[in-house]
Amino acid sequence: MEEYYYKQLSKAEGGIYYAIYKGLLNLESEFLIPSCDNQTLYNIFFRLRLDHPEIFWAKSYKCKYYRESNHYIFIPEYLFSKDKIKTHQAQMTARVKKITQGLNAKSMSDFEKEEYVHNFICENVTYDKLKKAYSHEIIGPLGHGVGVCEGIAKSVKILLDACGVWNIITLCDNNPEKGIKYRHVWNIVKIDGHYYHLDVTFDNTLSAASSEVRYDYFNLSDKQVFRDHEPIIVPAPKCETGDHFYYKEKKLSFTKLEDVYKRSLQAAKKGKTLTFNCRCGYFTKDLIKDILDQIRKVGDERNLKPLVSLNCAQAVVRVRYQEAEYQEEVFIEDANEGEKYDSGE
């Protein structure tokens, strides 16, 4: 398990970090920690929870202190009773083991393990707009099959940790001006020595709408992810390459419009859906028109009408052909739906 955020602390802060970690693991009602200012204590607790999503029961804390004392009395606030925590601990340990058992024995690459965990979440977890208390922790996605971005990212971390794949949790702030009400949380992974952004929540949203697993946010570079993500508010490794971007890895990232035509024709002949990334240039209205022209050309030749979805931020296109009596449809997708204000509808 990578304690990425612990490694960024000073020696004194690290001592506080481990004092809290030990107390939480032992389910203590209160315990002593070295004193520090309030902001430092908040930052340490915040970082500990990013490093250790297996500690799902500690949601907050209070402190008592005495004048001239070098210690605080740390009083954690738990989501459940201690007996309930122990029950959930056993269930979560068994659940993680069941999900990941055999992956290391199968000599899978880190990319393949990452894909397995990604697909498990997309196929078995529903984004929880009701935001139950446990939806922010691993017990939501792994225990109840529901979660918000924080719970999903924590679940991805604990599953990838179990698979031996280096990863951390990262997050950005909200942005009310863009209608983004909440902080957003996702993961950074390390594949073949390079770092990539992995946002399973965004892919989960798209997968639910598409009725198939999507990979639009699987191993993005900084340049790619910040097209539709706010800046990160915690220190994180730079993600400088998109070499293991899913669609590029699977040869579904096209640099020529003729490739769009050829692969769309194959999909139409086989009656299958085609999802691809386009790198033919900047994803402008003119390029979108050119892409749609290639897709329509196939439809005209096969007497079919295209149903097209566009993730403009990541230049991902999804096309499925239907019988000619239907109308052509083009949709703009929003992978960030769950993190925005409710529409009121």
C-alpha cells in the first residue's frame, strides 16, 4: 500500500499521523496525540484518509486539550458502533479478497489488473445521488453497490492495492460558476513507470447511460484530464503521457478520417456499437462535422441511420446503426452529471 501523502509530511507531522492511525485501527474512543495547530491536524487527518481507505469508519474528530500540555486528547467520530465496525471490517476484507483473488496468480499485467478493477466498478456499482453516509466510503460501493466519487475512488484504491498496482487518490475543488457543486475525487495509477489519471466515476456515469462499459477516462494525461476536471488541490505526480490511454492501447484512437469510415463500416456490417477516440485534430465543430459525414456515409451505403454520442471533452465518439425507419440522433454526453447541481427537474 502506497502511503503517498504520509511521505510528504515532516517528521513531527508523521508522528501525529501514526498516532491517529494506531488509535483508529484499535477503535479507541479517545487517545493522546502530539499537539499542533488546528489546520495542521486537519491536513494530517485528511491525508491519512486518502492513504488508508480501509479505515472507513472514522468520519471526523474532536479534540480536548489542556494549557501547557504537549498533547491533545483526540476523540474520533465513528460512523458505526464498534461491534458494527468489526462486522463490516470482516465483510470488507472478505469482499476485497473475493473480488481480487487469483489476479496475481494469473500473471496479469498492471494494465490488465487496472482494467479488471475498472470494469468491476462500472458493472457492479451505481452512482448514488442520494449520498448516503456510507456512500463516501468503501462500504458503499463494495458493500451496497452504490457510491459517490469519493467512495468509488477509495474502492478503486483498495482493490488496486490488493492487486499490487501503485495508485493514489486525488481530488479537485468544486466550481459553482460551472455548476459543479462538490469536490471531485478520482485516482492516479502507475503503469510501466508512468503516471495516469483514472476516473472510474466518470466512466461509470457514461457506462450507465451507454449500457456498456466505457473507458473515456482510463489512463489520461494531465493535458487530457484537465479538459473537464478542475485543478488538483493536493500534491500529485505529473501525468505526462497518454501512451496507455485505453482507446490508444486497444487501437481505437484514430488519426485519420478514413479510419473512422472503415471502422464504422465494420461496426455497421456486424451490427455492433463502435466507441473510439479521434485524434484527427482539435475536436472543433468542423472536425465533428467531418466525423459525422464519415459516419453518415456508412449509413447511406448500408441504408441505416446512425445513433451517435459525443464526449467532446475527451474526443470520444460512440456510434450505433439502426434501421432506416428511425431518425438519426446525435447526443452530447456529460460524464460529470453526478457532481453538478441538481437540475430541479
